[in-house]
Amino acid sequence: MSTTIAPVDSPRPASGAARSLAGRFARPAAAALSGVLLFLSFPPRPLWWLAVPAFALLGWTLRGRRTRAALGLGLLTGLGFMLPLLVWTGEEVGPVPWLALAFAEALFVAAACTGISAVSRLPGWPLWGAALWIAGEAARARVPFGGFPWGKIAFGQADGVFLPLAAAGGTPLLGFAVALCGFGLYETLRRAVAFRRTGTLPRAAAAVALLSLLLPLAGALAARPLVDDSAEDGTATVAAIQGNVPRLGLDFNAQRRAVLDNHARRTEQLAADVAAGREPRPDFVLWPENSSDLDPYRNADARLVIDRAVDAIGVPTVVGAVLTPDTGPLRNTLIEWEPGRGPVDTYDKRHVQPFGEYIPMRSFVRIFNSDVDRVRRDFGPGDEVGVFDLAGTRVGLVTCFEAAFDDAARDTVTHGAQMISVPSNNATFGRSEMTYQQLAMSRVRAVEHSRSVVVPVTSGVSAVIMPDGRIVRETAMFTPDALVAEVPLRSSQTPATRLGVLPEAALLLLAAGALGKAAADAVRDRRRRAAGAAEAS
């Protein structure tokens, strides 16, 4: 009789299974992590440099992936980026709008990542991949409903070394440089690892990798002379009023008179400080968006309050108001108010915010969230560029959400603005990161167009920004305050201002050409494989 002893199971198969499992989830985890790193590179954190390793990690995640896999990995990147970045959109109306918006924006990221994967086998792929990322940003800045450019990589670079590139080619070139540097970092590391393993390194491939890494940094250094905060047309002393709101959230609108009174009171206090010599006399005063949600053309009490405050300070004042005509849409309007004369000019916000200032597909959206009916009457867009002549200074007007759109600030400068004002109302979003994200946009716009930018906000953060992007004065949140500062006025135009959409268009052509080449190569490879299979049979 023989006895068979069963062998003891070896731990090797389990170890192999663990490695297989880890390998299966490594790229999805890396994709999500790259998105989280992109989010962490945005204000209020001074971690702008995290965007570079984020793109390097994304390059490793996507290179060589098939279309379906790249789409899924790109969606994970988009969700890792957009979910935390846009969480403030659900501050008052709940999670459904936030999740819907984040998912919609993540789809654009996923589409861009699919394209990046497709071109990742081409020579010089970091260049084509970075162009495709910008193509994705360009698409979501325009569609649907006029687009939502929030989260453009450029807006996370207000403190970064790449910022001078904004003056050379605007936000598309700035974002392209960051993505290119990240992809170049990954390609350089990949080539270094291959060299260590094989001992061979193709010179052309090594040169492309190093150039992809170093060229954006060299370009940023070369663009530094474009950043100039000297006064070409003298200076102006400007005051930004932050009156504060009675309470946080959407319901602050229920106390519209209180908001108006707050801003009038703080302006009158500034007038007293000027009379006592505690503050210099401003040349003009800037109030925020929605500082008077009572229509001063239809409400005599509101007009009286504004008249009294403007007469007290004695200089032109820009008042943010909601106009309520008998018919047609509401207007989010900035009014130039002269002491002793009243309103003399207006600017209607051109980029009105979907689902905030107007509700597309209202009956359909109501199925998912009844809060849409808080916006009872839609706002309509204006169609004229806003530039006010305030005591001899031409001030460009970019209202709140408009700061995210490339054309809004540029149009004011090409129409003669010597400085820019970005009046905003962030009270709806409480103490979230939204106000810091938006402030960073204004800093990038300052460098892009070499203009001082003043940001008056109902509840903060209000700020005075120099043409080189530095904040020289700012307020605390939810505190009444008045910022008075002397700012340089400039009339020259940066290359970014003069070129307009051309840098973005050039990058889109690069992206399209690379996709065409990748598609042609894929067709040729399929035909070659089919021919080989036919010969073998």
C-alpha cells in the first residue's frame, strides 16, 4: 500500500495573482491620482508645480492604451480633477447639479485623453498630446450652452514659473506648456529607464524627450520681459468697495436692500476717511456685481441710496445692479454713476451663467432638481463690450464668471481699456474655494494683457492686482472693507492680446494633424496585418 502525500501549495501563485491584481488596478489608480494632483495644483494651495507630475503620471497611464481603455482612464482622470474642483457648485443646491456638471466636464477630459493615447506612439508625442489637452479645453470652453472654461490648467498657474507665457500666447499657450513639460518629464524618465535596461538610447528620441521637458521652461524664462508693471499712461487711484452680505447662500437675495445699504454705508465711510485724511481720494470707485439687486431705474428708494453714497464720495462709481424690464429677460448690469448726474452709461454681462443666471431646458432639469425654480426669471446676455471712461481712465469691465472666458478680458483691452475691473458676487458659494479659483483667473488675465486688475466682491475676496499678477491689496472674506490703491495704467498690447485666438487655433491644428497621422498609421497597420494573415493562409 502506498501513500501519496499532497504537495504543500507554493506561495508563488498567490504572489503572482497579487501582482496581476495590482497590475490591473495600477493604471486606473494612476489615472484618478493624476486628476487629484491637477486639482491640488489649483488655489488656494500654492502647489502649482503638482500639475507637472500630474501630466507625467497621465502620460504613463495613457501611452499605448487602446481607445476604450483610454476613454475609461481619461474619465477617471476627469472625475478625480473635476469632482473636488467644482464641489462648490453644490454649496446651496445640493449634490445633483455638482455631480452632473463634474461628470459633463470629465467627459471632455476623457475625450482629450483618448486622443492623447491615440497619438502616444507617434514620434514627438508629448507635443501632440499637450496640443490635444488644449483642444479638450477649447471644446469645453464653448459647448454646451456657451461653455464652461473653469479648470483650465492655466488658471492654476498664477504663482508658477510658467505664468509669463500668458503674455506671449494667452491661457492656451500657458496650459500647453504645463502639459508639455509633464509629458516630457515622463518621456525623459521612460527613455532613461530603457537606456539603463538595454544600454542603447536613440539620439533623436532622447533629444525629443529632453526638449519636451526643457522647452516650456526655457520659453517661460524667455517670456519674462513681457511681464511689465510700469505705468505707461500714468496712474489712477481706485477704490474697491466690499459691503458684505447679511447671510450666506442663495437666500442673501431675500435681503437685497440690506446688501445695497451695506455698500452705500461703506462708501460713505470711505468718504469720511478721505475727508479726515485717513485715506487718499480715489479717482473713481468700483462696487461689486449685485451690489444693488434692486433696479435703481424702477425703485426710487434704491436710486436715492446710491445717489447719496456717490455724492458723498464725489467721484464716478460703478454700481452692479439687476435690471428688471417689464418684458424680456433680466439684465446683470454695471452702471456708471456720476455724482450729481446719476447713471450715465451701462454694460450688460455678455456671458451669462447657465443654470445660475438662466435655466436651459428648465422643464427637463426640474425633474432632477426643483431648485431650478429659484431662478424664476432668466437673465439675458448683453452684446456690447464694456469700457467706461471714469474720470479720464478707460476701465474694462469683466463681470464675475466672464473672467473664465478668453475673449471677455481681451475685448476690453482691444477697445482701449487701460485697466480692468472684475466685479463679482461670490456670496452664494459661502467660504468655498470658488472665490480663490476665480481670483487666480484675474491674476492670469492681468499678466496676459499687462493690465492692473481690480476685483470688487460683495463678500470677498476683493483684491488689487498689478500687471505682473501680484496681489498688493486684498480683503478678508465676509468683512466690510474698502481697498484704496494707486495702480499703473497701460495702453500697449501684449503678443497674447494682439494674437487673440491664433495660438489656440495653431494648437488645434497640431492636434488635428497628429490625430490624422495616428489614424492613417492605424489603417496602414491593419492592412499590413490583414495581408500577412492572407499570405499565411
